[in-house]
Amino acid sequence: MVGMSTATEPASVWAHARRTLSGLPDGAGLNIAYEAVDRHAAGPRARVTALRWLDRRMSVSEISYAELADRTARFANALDALGVRPGERVFTLLGRTPELYVAVLGSLKARCVVSPLFAAFGPEPVAQRMHLGDAVVLVTSPALYRRTIAPIRGRLPALRHVLLTGPARPDVLEPGTHDMAALLAQASPDHVIGPTDPQQPALLHFTSGTTGTPKGALHVHEAVVAHAATAREALDLRADDRFWCTADPGWVTGTSYGIVAPLVIGATLLSDEGEFDARRWYTLLERERVTVWYTAPTAIRMLMRRGAEEAARHDLKALRVIASVGEPLNAEAVRWGAAVLGRPVHDTWWQTETGAIMIANPAGSDVCPGAMGRPLSGIEAALLQQGSDGRALVDPDGHVRVLDGQAQGELALRAGWPSMFRTYLDAPERYARAFADGWYLSGDIARRDADGRYWFVGRADDVIKSAGHLVGPFEVESALMTHPAVAEAGVIGKPDAVAGELVKAFVTLRAGFEPTEELRTELLGFGRQALGAVAPKEIAFDDALPHTRSGKVMRRLLKARELGLPEGDLSTLEVNT
């Protein structure tokens, strides 16, 4: 189909993927937790390790599929005993602990809607999301309760129950606050999952928009079809794998591929309570014999800054697949992975709204460094003509123009894949604006090459309009990072009376390089040679680029600083990124 990319007919692809799952007994529907836990616990994989958890001291605890079935059944029964009903919303505010996995999967067994939150959020972001989501139950730790929830609990009238993990001190067990361990000990291990319509809501993920109001993207139980199928195709994930996804469980990746997909496939899921530390991560990869590793470009770049010497001290031969997610992957990181880690890094593209990987350089395929890759089976992608704001140009009749051949435009996906979000919570008009003419509008600008690969250019609201050119910040950042002195870069458009915007780059230098005027001049020339007319006109050295909590360079905060916005505006930008 001209101007579009799809491997096979989507309907047949998803029908086949659905047949790889069991479904609830007696045709009672499709439930994520049953596919991830119970069907394995009832079969030959019952004693296989489902979760291998490392605490901060790297001590290991293991939970088999049979044990996970027991604990999640008890959790579902505990919710029922508290009067929590199917469809009500259970939020988690936890780091990577065994209780997190029990709470998420147990809630799905109870047919509640689960919404994992990022544990490092402060009280305000948590209050906003829990209020929008009508949180009925919250599972958190005593420390997080005291620090984050106690100050705002009075503002959450729908919140009936708080379940505290770990040792719960009597002074925090106020009315409506329970010791989770005690509840599970009292609950029955026998639980039959009720009939679950595949279209029944299951997961609520919040993603921040440029306007500042979090968007609650609601996904259904049918999403498990895409979770499993894409993990097999993009990550080559198998039942005998040891799989490590480094994404925090508070983000969609940490749920779709940090909980659901590996368990559905029957793999052993590794979970590390510790934070990023290069030596710790290399030790974990070696000691745990990780075979498939799904991480973020930021993490790869941080390992690159440590140099190849640290990697050389560890045996990483067990690694079969390294893949990245969360932000575009620079070509230099792909090459570094091949040279230093022994495997190229395979980029994947998707969003909170898509629920699963849509475009990728699949494991086992040749990687084209810097490319997002091609659409996975069942995914129909296209580039749409852009208007003056960078977004898809929609005519008065609601139609869009699909671009042919090699082109650049807004990346769109034909609606209808199983993990596609079903609504923005309480925002139907906002949801409607995300679609046009049967296409989901991603807000990402991409280009397509002659081989059908897609290349990320930038977010529509990040694209720089300079002297008639549309400049993607990522393209400029990637080019600068090929210079041996540059460890990381952030690029913005700086207002200019003549050109509209000038391209300005902020760069962090590698160890051993000094921020001199000679180096600045060298980098400007390097950029002109690599990029021509869209090269940066200004370069500033910055040894501490601002990042979101998930590791992305905060271009909007860089721009706000450049424009001299007051500190209050900066903090708002930080929360909303």
C-alpha cells in the first residue's frame, strides 16, 4: 500500500496472536492476570521461577508461578473482603518490590482497574492523578505513606483503603489503613476469576501533556494480546529467558514489559530494587545471566560515559538481545553496544497511548543505527502531511493526506490494534482529537527512507522552525554526539527576529575534555559539516543537562531558561514533562 507500512493484514495477525493465549476457562473471556499467572501455575511451569527479585544489597528472593498464583489470589480475595468491586480503581505507589507485582496482578484478578504511580513523585502529582482517577485503594509503603500520602489524604474523598507493605507501625494504621501482609495472611488462596470481557478496562496510565494536565490513558484486558505478541517479535522473548526490564513500574513500559509480557510468555522476570549504578548493573547482567535486556537510551549513554573498561571486567556472553525504549536511540549508542557489550542495541518506538511496541528493529534483524525501525506485524503506519504547526493537516471534512514514498510528516497508526488506549479518562474531546480519518495521530514527526524504515525527527511541539526549515532536535543532538568530546546534547529553538528561531545546542562533555572556545568553534564547524543549513548556530556547555525522572533531556526547561522565565514557570515545566 503506497505511503503506508504493514507486514500482513492486521486482523489475521491479531487473531493468530489471540490463539496463543488460553482465555479464561469455559469461555469466560480474557483476563491479563490469568494469562500471566494462573495458566502457568496450573501447568508444567508451576515451579518455574516467575519473579527473581534483588533487594538493595543484591540479596535474592524467588517466587514461582505457583506461589505468585497463591499470593495474587489472596490479594484479590482481600479486595473483595474490603468491599472493593470490579471496575473500581486500585493505585500503587511502590518501587520494585514483590508486593508491587502481587498488587497489580491481584487487582487484575479482581477485575479492578490498576494505575501504577511513580514512587518518586511528590504529593502534588500523586494527588492530581489519584483525584482524576477516582482512586478507591492505594497500595504503598509506610515511608511513602508518611511522606507523600498523609499530607494529601484529606483531598481524596474516594480513597477508602490504603494497604501498607512491609512492617506497618501502629501509629500509621489509622482508620482505612491496613497492614497488607496481615490481610493476605487472613485471605483464602482460592480464587476464581470472574467473567472478563476483553474490552473491560484493566490499566490506567497517566502521561503528561504540554498543557500540564495529566492524561489518563485507559487500556483494556485485550491489550495482553499485543503485550505478548510484540515481546516475541520485537524482543525475541522466550519462556526460557531471564528477562530484565529496567523501566520503573510507575511508567507504562514497567507494566507492559516489566510485568505483563514476560510473565505471559512464561519467562523469569528479574526485578532490581536498586537504582542505576554502572558497576551494579554490569554485575547483575553477569551474575544473573540476563538473556534479554530492555532498557533506556539514557542508561546506555550513562554506561558509555563510564567507558569500555568497566564493561570489559564482566562476562556478558549470556546476553542475546539488548533493546531500548523511552526516547530515541542515537546511532552512536547502537554502535557502542555492538563494540563494547557484544550486541547492538535494538531501538523500539511506542507511546503510553499505544500500550505496546509499534515500530522496532526486531531482535535478530540487521540494525540500521539511528532508525526507529519498521512497523511490527499487524501495525499499519503512515506519515501524514504536516500543517504549519507541525501536526497532521486535517481538512474540513476530517480527512488527512497520506504521504507516499520517502517522506517526512506526522507519524500515524491505523486504529484498531489490541493495546490501543480506549479513552482519555474524563476527556472525550481530547481523545477525539487524537484521531483523524481512522488514524491515531502520535504527535511525533518522522521520516521514512527508501527501505521503509522510520526515523524519528522530533515531537511536533519540539520541532524548530528556522529560516524556512523544520529542524528536528533529535537529529541535531545525534549528529553532535558522534563527536568524541560530546557525551550528551540538548537542542532548542532560540527566538530570532530574522530566522524565526535559531538552533542552539547545550552539550555535556566527556571526561577529559574542557569547555574551551576552541572546542566550541570546533563543534560548530563539526555541526555545519554534518548537518548543513540546520546545524546549530550557538553552542553552550552544560555539565548537568536537566532530565525528566525517566531520563529524557528536558528541552522545554532548557528553552525556559534561555528565555529567562521565572523559577515558578520552570518548576511547572519540570512536573509536566
